Amino acid sequence: MKRFSIFLLALFFTGSLLAQSPIIGISSYRSGASHVVGNTYVNSVRMAGGVPLIIPVTTDDAQIEAILNAIDGLIMTGGEDFDPLKWYGEEPLRANEQIAPERDEFDVKLIRAAVAKGIPVLGICRGQQLMSVAFGGSLYQDIPSQVKSSYVKHRQGDTPGYYGTHTITIEKGSILAEVTGSNKAVVNSFHHQAIKAMPAGFKVTARSADGIIEAVERVAPLKDYADGGAVIFGTQFHPEIMTNAGNPLFLGLFQKLVSEAAK
Ligand code: MN
């Protein structure tokens, strides 16, 4: 009888813990007939104690609203180049790569609606660039041809993604400083674009040695966009690949998102 009671008690606590785990939406992309999310994102959310929920690509406002009502936190994932003409009014350079118009619109609608509702957001790679594009900033379409002072290799190519290749210098007092406990870190790098003009209300929290923006945080209320006041932060590097591979350095970024989502 006693053993059975303990079993029931354990079941109760397990159940209530699961019920409390925040649901973290992860934005997908289209590949042929499929909606795709990398397992590294899914697994990083699980490792941080969240419940991952893959969000299919849609541009329907009512669908987006309903999805946001079902999640507590949001990760905007990496991917294609944004359409520079449509989103920040620049002619496309030859080096601008493939554009995914449906995903552009999905990403912008999703992050604006999430921020308006006060849902915490972590943006990774394109997801960080999205924070600029969606809230009034702009991008370098191509670092090698546009940023003459840039000398760091930001595309590590076939070098394994779990392996950090360049340093970043981290701002004191930022989420990234809190997570790493340091003002320096070594990160992976898979990008030829980066934030050029910062959106109002955001702050740069890490740069590579050549000055490229590698992390941002929202630090003041957004004036020109609806803003529910939740934490919004981004990285140009890919912490999910390192986390999924067992490197504990950036697990705290996902734990931060999960703990903010639990509020
Ligand atoms: Mn980089």
C-alpha cells in the first residue's frame, strides 16, 4: 500500500511537471512538399526543459494567431536570404542568394505578432537578421563584398558545425554574458549576411573581431511596433548545433528562453 502511494505521488509530480513545461514554437521552412525544422533546434529545446512544437509555414493571420495562443516561447530559425528590395528597400546585389518569399512573409508576421503578444523570442542566424528586418533595420546582403574591414571567416563551410571557429566579444550585463559567464566565446559561423542598421530598441551584445554583429537583445520598448515587453534576443551563430552536440556553453540560451516562457 505504501509503495503504491509513493507510485501515485511520483505519477502526480511527473504529471504536474510535464504540465508546467513551456511549449516552445520553432519556425519551419518549406522544402519541396515538406515543412522542415532541424533536429538540433528540437533537441536543444528538450535539453533545456521545454516542449518543442514545430510551426508550419503559413501567411494566414488567423492561423498565426491561433498558433501563438498555443505556445509560450518562440525560436526563429536560420535559412535563406531575405528579399532586400521588399524588406529593406535595397536592390539585390549579385551576391544575395536564394529568396523564399512565402517564408519571408511568414517569419515577419510571426515575430511581429509574437512580440505584440509578449511571447519571448530567440532568433538564430536568419532569425536574428529577422529582428532587424521586421522592426525597421537592414542587413548587409553580403559581408565579403560590402564590409571592406571584415577579415574573419564567417562561413566555415564543411568544418563541423559543433566546432567553434571565431571569437566574439560579449557585452557586460547581457544575456550572453550571463549564460557564458565571460566576455569572450568561440562560436561557429555559417553566414554571409549580418545586421547592418540596428532596429530601434535593440542593442548589440556581441561582435566578432572584425566588428560583425553576432548577438543582439531588445533593451527598450519598441515604439513603432506593438510590444508586449517579453525578452527578445538573437545570435548570428548557431548555439543549437553546439548544444545538440553536447557542448554545454550555450545551453543557457535555451534555458533562458524556457524560463522566460514559463513566466
Ligand atoms: Mn560569424
